[in-house]
Amino acid sequence: MALRVRKNRAVPPVAAADRGPRCPLTACMQLLSGAWATNVIWFLHAQPRRFGELRLDIPKISARVLSARLRELEAKGVIVRNVLPTSPPSVEYALTPLGRELVPAIDAIVAVGRRLQTREPTRRPRPRSHRS
């Protein structure tokens, strides 16, 4: 006898104008998608940063990937690119109001990460071998 499919009790998806039902979690995660996107947002939440400063903040990221991530986040409306009137011209990146809304969620993830770093590793029980 097959099991009955239960209804999901999570918040129902919000209908987008012309794309049909869409999950709010998916919409938010699309803003955070891409390698290093959350790191960029995290390091911009304290103050605006220049490209070189972000490279120092995130040492393992390549210039190519950082540049791509900054362009993607700007296109999504998460960050804003400000050209400073200096000689030579300099560019500074800052969070938009939408980007600032993402900071509490990232902050919660960082808090869990800190707890995981200080926690003792748990030992997993060894799987038992079954003899036939």
C-alpha cells in the first residue's frame, strides 16, 4: 500500500507577476548565490570598501571571481558601485538597503559557524557490518 503524500505546512509560495508560484526562500537564496557572494556582503556591512580592500579581506578569492561577484551583486541590487572623484579614479562598493536586509541572516550563519569552530568534533559510531 502506497503512502499518502502529506501537504507541506510551510508558508505557501508567493505568486510572482508572470512567472507563477515562487518560494520566498528561493528568491532570497538567488541573491546570495555564487561563490563568495555572502563573504562580499559580510565584509561590506561595516563600511564601503574598495576592490583592493575586499581582496585583502577575502585572501583566497581571485581578482577575476571578485570582479564577477561584484558585478552580479550590483545587477541584483544588493550592492552599489560608487566612482569616487579622485585622481586616478577610484571605485568604492557599498550595500544597498536590500543588501543591508541580508546582513542579519548572514550574521546568524556566522554565529553558528563560530559555535561550530569552538565545538568539539563529535565521534560518529562505526557502522556495524551485517552478516548474511
